Amino acid sequence: MITLPIKQMSREEKLIALEALWEDLSRDEEALESPPWHLDELRATEERVKSGTEQFVDWETAKKEFRKRFE
């Protein structure tokens, strides 16, 4: 078992670890099974986009915004 020193890690280090884990997990997309509530959330998001109460942001921009908030 691998243990990370999470309490000693900076936010940036945690985000980097999270990205590395997700990248590894998502390599085999067919093995990933989304829970049923994901579809509900996607539909709700689609409705907010259609109504104009929510807008898309590309992933690189979103990551930069998150990093600014948590640094």
C-alpha cells in the first residue's frame, strides 16, 4: 500500500497528485463506470447551460482558476 504525506503536502502538490492519479485512471476509460448520479448531474448542468445560468470553461482555464483560489 502506498501512503502519501497528504497533511504535509501543499495545495499545489495535492492538485498535481490528483491530476496524476486521474490521468492514470482514465487511460482505460472502458474500465471506469460512472455512478448513476453522474447522469443526473450532467442533465442538470445541461439545463443550466441552456437557460444561460452556467457557462463552459475550458479545462486549462479552470485549472488555473482553481490554483489561484487555493494558493
